[in-house]
Amino acid sequence: MEECKIEKLYNLQETIATKIFEGKTYPWEVLLEISDFILELGKTLSEEEYNKIGEDVWISKTATVAPTAYIKGPTIICKDAEIRHCAFIRGKAIVGEGAVVGNSTELKNVILFNKVQVPHYNYVGDSILGYKSHLGAGSITSNVKSDKKLVVVKTETEKIETELKKFGAVIGDEVEVGCGTVLNPGTVIGKKSNIYPLSSVRKVVPANSIYKNQNEIVEKID
């Protein structure tokens, strides 16, 4: 599954979490390490650039955080990020530079690369979103299968057993996800792909694709 490898999905220069991916093949391999990684990384952050709130929340002094937002640690919010009214960050979250976490959006155990936008009523759990990726209003990552079995990543011809019970989606750089979409457990979306609104996605979508429905995925033409 070459298209699922870290180097195929992400520009690792566009995240403060670059080192967590070292020695890994697939992005979901880091999901169980996010909490510990934040705690260690937080200790190295400059006091001139970050305010430490409580024991394990670090917020850049240039970030904008609404007073109504809820932020639980361990969390790092990078410079120029915007945390809007009633955002709900449940911890184990890295919010990249210039990222937007919007009204009533919920985050849990995630890495948002720089310039990610989850601006309107989104749920993002146990997931990784690449540089400049965007979730349309109401789009979510579903991170637990209805039968509670371990998540499997699938293409038409291959599958990878992740050994994870909780795993939402890994989304490549510059992906656009349309409004009202559900990304089912184990979804992988390649770089620069577009997902039609109101989709239900449950497999690997190749890079530079347009996902219209489960049976119609076409290559983008510039």
C-alpha cells in the first residue's frame, strides 16, 4: 500500500510533530504515541513563544483562543492558530500553525498540520490531517467501528490490519472534504483529493482524485 505511506501523504516540514513520524511507515502508527509526544515536546517549547496553561497545555502567544473554548491537556496550539467560540479540545491534540478549529468543533487524539481548517461543527478523533486540508461544515471522522472490531485499512485488492480499535482517518496534504461527509474508521485520503459533500468514505482514496461515491472515484484533471 504505497499510497498509504507517510512520505506519500505529508510534507513533514509543515508540522511541529515531525519527529513523531520518524521510523514509522504508516501514519496511524503514531496514534498511540501522541499524548506522550506532546508531554515531551511541551517541555522544549520556548517560554518566550508559548504560555503554559496548567500542567500540560501550551498555547502560542500569537494564537487566538476564544474565552468560551474548552482545552484539556496534553495539547499544543501553535502560532497564529485560531480556536473559535465553543471549540472542544479533549486533549492529546496538536493544532498546527495557522490552523482553524471552529465553532463547536471537537478534537481528540489528533495531529493537525499547519493551515488545517476544521471550522464548522466537525468531529476529529484519532486522526491526522495534513497541511492545508479542510473539512467542510458538519464533516466528521468516525473513529470506532459499529461492531467494535479492530480497524482495517482497505483498497480494492489489499488490506492492512492496524491493531487499533480507535482510528478515524488519515488525510493527506491539501485535501478538500465536502460538507456533511463521514470518514469511516480506517479511511485514507491521498494528497490533493476532493471528496463530494454528503459522502460516506470507508477505504483508501488515491491522491489527486475526486471521490463522487464509493463506486465512482476519478482522477483530477488540471
